Amino acid sequence: MAEVIVFLIVGCIAIVSAALMLISQNAVHSALFLVLNFACVAFFFLTLGAPFIALVQIAVYAGAIMVLFLFVIMLLGAERMAPGPGPYRWLPRAAIALGLIFLITAGGALASGQINLQAAPPAMPQVRVLHAADAPPVDVYLNNQLIFDGVNFRDLTGYSSLPAGEYGVTVFPAGADPAAEAPAILGDLILADGDSTTLVALGGSGLYQITRLEDKPLPAADEQARVTLLNGLPEAGPVDLVDPGVPSLADDSRVMIANARFGEQVETLLLRESGPLTWEILPHTEGEAGTPAAPIATFRDLEFKRYTNNLLIVAAQTLANGQTRTVPLVITVPTQMPYGSPQQIGQVLFTQYLLPFQLVAVLLLVAMIGAITLTQRELAHERRPRRPIVRRPLVGPQAASALAANAPEERDVEALLEPDKPASD
């Protein structure tokens, strides 16, 4: 209840300040009322959980832009303009007419469009492939349709959008004929609207499988990084992800992720932004004491940034000489940013709304130039000096003829011709 009362109070202040900004006769007073309105809008952003936008509203709009407006007003002397109709008497009527047209149009669209009843269309499922199997380049088919071709070892493809439904996944060597050759990997996949899925090809020595990973976003208010371990070594058995910086093997804090089996559901952990780190993959010990086993693989120079998904994969690769080596793979992808954060604003602004943002900037520039031009012309009209009327006195023969026509006295003529000489009685 208290939030509603505060919202109503601040909303009334915002409406009243906007109205006073429009009807105020003094330009400086109008600018100050606009600053108050900006402060109310910043408060609304705070209540919506967007502190960064509220800070930008205060620092940029109520600060820098309004300082620029006041500078222009003071520079042109618009605060000293006399009240009353100016040379552009048609401008207020045109503004009122355009405002009414806009309100009627927007009101009709809101009333007939049923915006609140419209549901956003569901996003199509997205699928990508990571080749981490000990195999040559492969082609990936979904329901006998080629989706990704020529995927090399350690390659992560981009997302491909597909309709929701059930798919059969088949993987063939690159360039093979699906009708004449048996697939290397088989699997089933069910995709629902809004899913983002990574298919990881794992295995070696003829033992292959497809593992599905859900690319779930982090919670909106969580500024951590997600770390996922995937065991792609079928002969190694369960493995542990260990931090060698902890000296004691018996200390549970040394084991970051325990008992990761081949191709099974992986464990995840959330970490604060940190790095660089060095982690090792060791055989799972189940708490056995003794000499620590040699690491199977080592992840070096790991860096975890906020709002990222970090996939750690241990895969096997057969070299040209027939030997097999263990390859640690690190895949880092950004996840959904929290609402109102600088990252989320920048990502949305520069991917979806860059052109409208530029158009608004041009519109504001034109409005500023127009306001300066109109103010300058009105001030020039108010300050235009009046030309004084100077009457030249008649002297010499012209004065004598003028006085003679009016039959003046002789002494008056002489006094007019010689103004410095005192007139005689």
C-alpha cells in the first residue's frame, strides 16, 4: 500500500511539473520544471529495478542536457522576453492541433488494438552443434535434413532455428551419402518453443553419442558465471574437476565438480568473476587416501566473466601417428543480461534499436536548432530600434522666405537668422 501511495504522489508531481513547464511564461522556470519532471521519471526507473537507467536519466538529461538548455536560454536572453503574442501567432494553434491529432490517433490505436490482450509469439527453438568426438569432420542431419555440414573437431556452429517438434539426429562423416552409409551417431531430440540447445558429439574408438545441453539463462539478478563440466572420455571413467591451489586432497573445497561420468547430465556451479585460474581433471577417487593421481587434463588461464556460460569439455583426439591425446576445450558464451544493466541496455540498443535511436538524436538536434532560430528571430523583433525623426531647422534664405510668407516682424527675422544674438526690444 505504501508503494502505491508513493507512486501516486510522484506521478502527480510529474504531471503537474510537465503542465507547468508548458504554460510557464518564463523560459528558465520552464527548464526547472522539466528538471523536476526528469527526477520523477528517474524515480520510476528505480521502482522498476533499473538503477542504471535512473542514473543516466539524472546525469545525462537532468544534468548535461538541461545545463545546455539553460545556457542557450541565458545566451539568447529568452528569459527577458516580454509576455504577449510574438511574430509567430499561428505556432501555438498549430501545436495544439497537432497534439490533439496525436492524442486521438494514439487513443484510437490503443482502444482498438487490444494491446494488453496480445500475446508475444513464441520464439522458435534454436539448435547448434559442438564437435568434441574423436572423429573426422561430420555432417549433422535432423529428420534426414542436412542442418550443419563439415563440422570439424572443436568447432561450435551457430544457432539454427527449427520448428518445434520431435527430431531424429544422425551424424555422418563429412560428404558421405546418408542413403548408402550407416550413421556414426544416432539420437532423438525433442524441441519446444523457446528452447536453446547445444548438441555435443562425444566419444571415440567407435563409441559415440550425442549429449544435449540446455543453454539456460542465468537468473536476472545473478551477476555470476555458470561453469559446466562435460566428460567426453569414455575410457577414463568418472572424473573430478579439481583446483590444485588447495594443498590438501582430503579437503572438499579442492574438488570443484565431482564424479562427472561420460556423457551424463553434467554438474554446474556458479562463480564470481575471477581469473586467471588453473584447474585439473583427475580420476574420481571417492575419498580414497594415498598419492594423488596424475591429472588427465589441465585447464589453464581460465577467466570467468559475469553473465557468461562456460562449458569445460574433456575430449580425446587421435593424432596422425596413431597416438591419442586429451584435449581440454573451453566454450564461453554470453547469457541473458539482467534487466536494466548496462550490458543489457547496450546489447538491445546496438542490435535492435540503433536506427530509431539515431533518428531520435537527429530529431532532437533539429528541435534545438529550430528553438534557437525562433528565439533569435523573436528577440530581434523585440529589440529592433526605432529610427528617430530628426527635423532640420530652417536657416538662411529658406527661413527668411518662410517668415516673409507669414509676415513676421523684422526683428524676428533677424533673430531667426542670428539665433545667438539677443533680440532687441
